[in-house]
Amino acid sequence: MLFTPYRLGRIDLRNRVVMAPMTRSRSPGNVPGEIVATYYAQRAEAGLIVTEGTAPAPEGLGYARIPGLFTVEQARAWRRVTDAVHAAGSRIFVQLMHTGRVGHPLNLPEGALLLGPSAVALPGTMWTDAQGPQPHPVPAAMDEADIARAVEAFAHAATLAVGEAGFDGVELHGANGYLIDQFLNAGANGREDRWGGSVENRARFAVEAARATAAVVGGDRVGIRLSPFGTFNGMQPDPEHAALYEHLAGELRGLVYVHLVGHPDLTPALTDRIRENFGGTLVLSGGYDRERAEADLRAGRGDLVAFGRPFLANPRLVTRLRERLELAQPDFSTLYTPGERGYTDYAA
């Protein structure tokens, strides 16, 4: 089943292999260049490519050299990428990632503030090109105006993505400790207003961002990535986790897919409840190989399977999986460094 076609919303995928979003930090000035187009075109055997996290607003540019999608210049630069991927026969969604408290002012444009649901700093350090690793500062707690602007930023970026940039759709990054996930998580969200506390309140920002985005480009062009029980970027599991994601899944009905990040505590039973409540396409991810992917697809646990790290060093991963060829291993020292090395120089 992994290599059979699939209808996703209004588009046809030539197989059920998804290239998972992976930050690569190859966009100086937050604008993707020709090297980015080459990178994604090399990997266009995938039925669907989801790009690296791309900021929908200046405040979302927490990492060095990540791309943005909030100006016409950025959108036109992304058009080179989408044209290259489409010419190679694949489909491509852009992942909209607002980093929230995960960042540093040295990585943000002038005038942009580091924001989060609450004034709770992320432990550890953030790399900056200007001064190396720096401690995470305390973010400013977002007020109602900040929240409204962030919701609108997702919608505006989606409009640029589907219109000017030529993407087939967008994926909202609601996982891995970034802004949407920060609102979901009681460890990062200590609010006592309508955006925090209860399951319904903590889910509100994700739901509002999803509905605003779907309103401008259509729900059949919008997916969302979620990471129940994930602890990346300081997220903390809580006793209401299962109830939170079951509720959220129901509120997200009408989107084209939910992309679940695997975790040992994410049981098949909870995955099934999330899928039932959502009612749409489910993308599975998290350490998959061909055998496990085929087994889960045949068992009906999901509809598509995302592969991340295997795509780094194996541009033609679909061929390697289909023909059961040995996979090349990536050079992890070049994951986030500028230039072609460890990015576009892996043999096809």
C-alpha cells in the first residue's frame, strides 16, 4: 500500500510516502534560494513533501536562517521551490511554524518581540549566528491583540502560500513545543483567561488558527501536525493529555489531515480515538521503515506515512524503499550549517 496512489483533498498523490518537515537553516535573510529548490526537487519522489518550518510572521523567526512566508518577496522565492517540485511530479505543502518562546531576539528582525502564551522561559540555549549560543530569554506574555495578530498571520501566510507561492496547501505546526503547542501545553501555558486552564481553553488557539486558515484557502488545503505526549522544547505531559487531543481532533474536523508525531505513550487506542473524532486523513510518523509502514497502512491505523531522517541522505528514498536497497546515513554535523554540504550533495 505504501506505493499506491492516494487522493488528499483536491490533489492526487502518486504514493503514500510523505517527506516530513525538517528544519535545515539554509535560508539566509529568511528567504529561500535556489539551493532550497534543488533540495526539495531532489526528493520529489515522495507523494507529498512538507517543507521545513516556515515562519508566518517576523515574531516566528526564532531560529537562525529559517525561511519566512509573510512577504511577497518570500512568497516569490518559494515559487521557485514549488515549480521545481511540481515539475518533478510531486505535491508540496508548506509547514507554517510560529516558534513562539523558542527563539532569541538576535534571530528576530528589528522590532519583532519574543512572545509566548505566558512569561515562562524555555530552559537551555538558542544558537545565534551573531553571538553563538545564548540563554533563552523570558518571552512576553501575549495579550488579546497579540493573539489576534498571530491567528491572522497564519491565515495571511496561507493566502500567500496557495496564491503567490504556488503551494498545494499548508500544514500548521502544532507540535514539538512551538507556539500552537505552547498554548496546548499546561507547562508553557499558565493563563487564567479564555486561552488557558481547561482543555477547551488550551485548545482554543489551535482551533482559531486552523479555522482562520481554512476560511481563506479551504479546509481541504490545510493540515496540522500534533505531538501528543511530546516533550521537545520543554513540553510537559499532563493528566488531561488524552482528553485534550480527543477534544482537539473533533474541533479540527474539516481540515484535510492530522499529522501525528509518534510517542511511546501515544497508544493505538488513543490514536484510533483521535482518528475517529477527526474523521479525515491521518498521517503517521515516528521512526518508520518500509515494513512497519506497510503493516500500519494495511491495518488501517493511518492513511499516509511520513519519513524524516531517511530523506536527509537518500534523495530517492521511495526507490530505495521499493527496491529494498540499503539506506545512506546522514552527516548530522551538517544538519543546520549553511551551504550545499550535507544538504544537496547526497548521491541520488
